[in-house]
Amino acid sequence: MQDLAWERVPETFPPMFRRYARMFTKQSVRGASRVITTSTSTAGDLIALYGVSDTQMRTIPIGVRLDAAPDPRPREPFILAVGEFEPRKRILQLIAGHDAYFASAPADPPPCRLVVVGAGGSDEAAVHSAAGPECDLMGFVDDATLADLYRTATLLVYPSSYEGFGLPVLEAMAHGLPVVATRAGGIPDKVKDGVNGFLVNPGDVEAIAAAIVKMANTPKTRAAMGEESKRLLEPFLWPRIARRVIAEYERLIEERKKRDCVS
């Protein structure tokens, strides 16, 4: 189970979809022998909103591959953002925060531009209108291009108001990239404030700008946080995730066998 976005940010979904998602999900999780969620946040939502038992729940995150190949290229002066232009992704607030940083940054070293990967969503027109000459809107890109952006960016900024998991955060970590993100949903499972990045409150434009300034002006801190990102990846690597999922199925099979023997 990835998230309960229709419950946490209901204003972003049509009423008919919300009713269907609520009904279908409640029936599914209440009838399941085991519910696997990708974050502790979603597990908590299922317990609080749908009455799922915590003994029925297991949290196993989405996996990622570590980018182990060394890249001789230096990091370039740009900040990366990845996400669809939906209101909960808060791309407009990110642009405002970057504008504040860019306007006050000294000319030397060159301030970081903002590169946004993504498109679509109900905020698309507003994002295109708000993006100034220091912001590059790239649309959707292929996997190879995205990986190259992760390898060469200065940092990732992820300002969502709600995320069940937040895969771009994990992808950035796999490429040794420090992260500025929000204390929202499953993001704090991955970003440890002051260790591999900084956490700010959702919607706090001033805090986003301040975190960007702090990161942009301290290359040693960025490098250390990038290394911490890779170190913190171990619980999220695909071989470990696969073993945990397989083990859960094996436990369920054994439980079923025991029940069949008793009956």
C-alpha cells in the first residue's frame, strides 16, 4: 500500500474517486491476511483511518539500486526538483523559495539555477507562468537523463505537502545527493534532518529558501551529506527488500498450513 492521498489531501481528488477508493481500500485491507505498506506514515494512516490492526501490518519500503559507479564530473550549480505539477507537490512554493534565494545570492560563486523535471497536473499553467529565466522546466525525461541529473545536481529539493513514500528522495540518495524536503508523510523515513539533508515544514517558503542558502554555501556539508545519503540506503536496496517480501509470503504460507492442520 503506497498511500491514502485521497484521505490526506482530499481536495486534489474528484468526489466519486474518493468514495470508490475509500470503499475498495477498506474492503481490501480488512480482508487481507497481511497488509504491506511502503512507509510508517501509511501504516499509521491505515490504523487510524481504516481500523487495520497493527499486527496485520508490515512496513517494507520501495527499493532502489545504489549508483555505485564513480562519476568524475563535478557537481553543477543547479537545484533539482522532480514531480508532477499537482498542488500537493508544492512546485509553486519551491519556485517562490528559489526566487528568494536567487535574488539575494552573490554572483560568486554562481547561484544555483532551478531545474524541474515533471509536467501535467492542475498547477501546470501556474508553474509555467511563475517560472522565471533562472528556472528550467524540462518536462518528463527518460530514466538515463534523470539519472544524469541526479549525478550532477547540487541538491534535490522536494517540497510536497503529502507523500506516502517520496521515491525521488530515495533516487537522489542513491546518487549521493543531499536533500532538502518537507516533514510530510513518508519522507522523514529517509531524510534525517542535519544528517543527509534538511527537513522543513510544508508550505514554509522562507524555510525552503534558508535551507537552499545553507546547502549552496557549504560544499563540505553537501559532500558529507551526500555520503550519508548513500550510507543510509542499506535498508532500501532491492535485494534486501525482495528478501523481506519473500519472507512475508513464506510466513503466511506456514500460518495457513498450521491452520489447515488444526482444522
